[in-house]
Amino acid sequence: MSKHRPTWIEINLDNVAHNVRKIKERVGEQVCLMATVKGDGYGHGSYEVASVALKNGAEKLAVAMVDEGVMLRRKGIKAPILILGVSPLEAVENIVEYDLMQAVCSIELAEAISKESVKQGKRMKVNIKVDSGMNRIGVRPAEVVSFTKQVRDLPHLEIEGVFTHFATSYYEKDFVEKQYQAFKEALASLEEAGLDIPYRHCSNSGAVVNFPHTYLDQVRPGSMLTSPVKAQFPDLQMDLRYCFCWKTKVAFLHDMKKGESLGYNLVYTADSDRRIAVLPVGWGDGLPADLSNQGEVLISGERCPIRGRICMDQTMVDVTEIKEINVGDEVVLLGSQKDQEISHLEWTTILGGYNNHIVVRCLVTNRVPRIFIYQGKEAGKRVPLRPEMNKEIVF
Ligand SMILES: Cc1ncc(COP(=O)(O)O)c(C=O)c1O
């Protein structure tokens, strides 16, 4: 953490290693593991998660956009990196320069990569993206053969993979089966046309847990690298761990009299004399404002309710029931302390809507330093506001 503001996230890379090994065990030796580390590794540090994944069974990586791939290359990652999203034509120079493998579903992008590959004297791999029913990006199964032929005929390009993405794999079976069927038909038509593509893939985390028959040649999980995914069927349950613990320290203590209110808009009024701890963290750090007057934190292993509105940089909690408390005491916002836990599920139940555990972790902003625990000890540190305090892990 920065010594100037004691709010930080501990990322447990040993748990990432555990999760990756469990995934590899689940999918088996024959299936290639492509670790999806977009969105800064779902808020856990994409370089760190990628490095640990590659040491524990992953062979390839996937990211959402060119700059995420460029960053990994600049840090020395050599493994194949697939860009899952559509890249603008302006990015093609970097795609080729940094040896990134682009997903293609428009001939303009494929042609631009081909042209740039010729210019830079390189051969580039691409993956064909098929839209099997999610209606996001991809070529329609009916067009996959003609599109693939067009790409195949472009100079300096090699079609390394063909893939699709499921819309409902975490919670619903029928639509997954419908998409899988559509994808399989697209694959069969490619085969019939003599288009042999080495890696066929569609399984994200939900499918790795729930639908083992969809693994094909490669799986592409993201969220399960750093958190449990609940299986729909009991016999498919996996032993996966959270890797993310958000902490801060008590900054200030004061007493409130019965009948007094606190914070913006005075949304909490004390019904008896209360002791309040102020924490140096708020929605400007990504602490969800909807936890105001609803969520709890852990101090000395006890649950303390959040009182009033969470502010941009500060949060008030009720510590009346804690026997001994001091400025500087450690507080857990999300994670475990002693035998208590504030779980991701607890937050997402309060928050509702689309605020699932993945969203919550990605919302933590750059103000919050990450401390990386690796091989049982603090091994690295990322402090975006004070880069001179960064410490790279030697993997
Ligand atoms: C195309 C694609 N593949 C793989 C993933 C990884 O998904 P998950 O985090 O559900 O494993 C994503 C994430 O949204 C994605 O968009």
C-alpha cells in the first residue's frame, strides 16, 4: 500500500495458481487452456494473473483489445495472445508489430492485417469469430465458409482458430445447447469445405464448469481464474478460490449522540449514542455507493454496519459494539478477517442488477494499490498514483 493512504487490495496469486491447476485438471491434457485476462485480469492485474496462469497450465492468453496485448508483450509475455474484440483499422500496425492474434469477423480487418503483415514481412495468425446466437460480434454460421475462404486466400495470414461465445453458460442450459449446435454445424460446414482449422473453441468459465462436452480443442475461461463459479449440477462443482481481499484502516474515531444524523443528506440518524469510525475509502475508489446504509465491514473479526451515504473518499461505519478500537486498526471491506467473511455474494445480493462479483472487482479504481501475494509472501506491488513505489514480481 502507499504509506500515505492505507487502502489497498491484496491479490492472492497462489489462489490464482490453484484455480488454474484445477481448470487444467478439469479440461484435461488434450485441451489447450487459453486464459482470458482482459479488464486487467478482471481487476486482479493482467500481467500477474497471466504470468501465474502460464506457469500453471495455461498455454495462451486472451484480452479484449490491442493495448491490453501490447502491455503484456512489453512486460515480456511471449505466449500467443488473442484479441477477442473488434480492433479499429488504425490498430493493425501494432497488432502485427506485437504479434497479436486478432479475432476477425469483417473482411476489412482481415485484409488490413494481411497488408500490414506483408509490409512488416511477418506471417500473422488470426481466429475466425462466429456469432452462434449471442448477436454481439461474429460471422453468421451460414456465411462462415465463404468468409473463411476469403480470409484463407489473403497473403501472410494463417487461420489458427475458430470460436464462438456463449450468452447463458452460467445459469441456463437450453440456449447454450442451441448455440453449441449452431457452432458445431458451422464447424462441420468448414470441414466439408476442406477448411481445416486447428483450434475450435467456445467454453468460457460457465461452460468449463457446467458443460464439459463443449470443450473441443481449447477453452477460454476468464472469471474462474480468480473466483469460484457455482455449478448448475452438483457433480460438476469445482474447488475454486477467491483471490481478492480489499482492506483499509480506521482513519478517525468519534462519538455521535442519540438523535444526531451523519453524512451527506443526513440519511442515517442515531437511535442511541454511537461510536463511529471513518474509513479512507469511498465510491471514488469503486466502493459501490449502493452499499450506503446497507453493507458491513469487518473490524477485529466483527461485523460493523456502514452508516449514511458512502462519500467519494470516505465511509462511516458503526463500531459501537467493538470493545477496543483504535485509529490504524485494519478493516476488511471485502474478504475474510478472523473467522468472519464479507463475501462477494453478500455484496452482489445487496447491489442486485448487473452488479455480479466480476463487475464489482473490475470497478475498483486506479487509486487503490494492489499488493500481490505470491509463494506465501508479499512479492509485488502496483501503486498507480505513485509508480516509483511499484515492485515487479520475479516470476
Ligand atoms: C469472447 C470471450 N471469451 C471468453 C470470455 C471469458 O468469459 P468468462 O469470464 O465468463 O470466463 C469472455 C468474457 O466476457 C469473452 O467475451
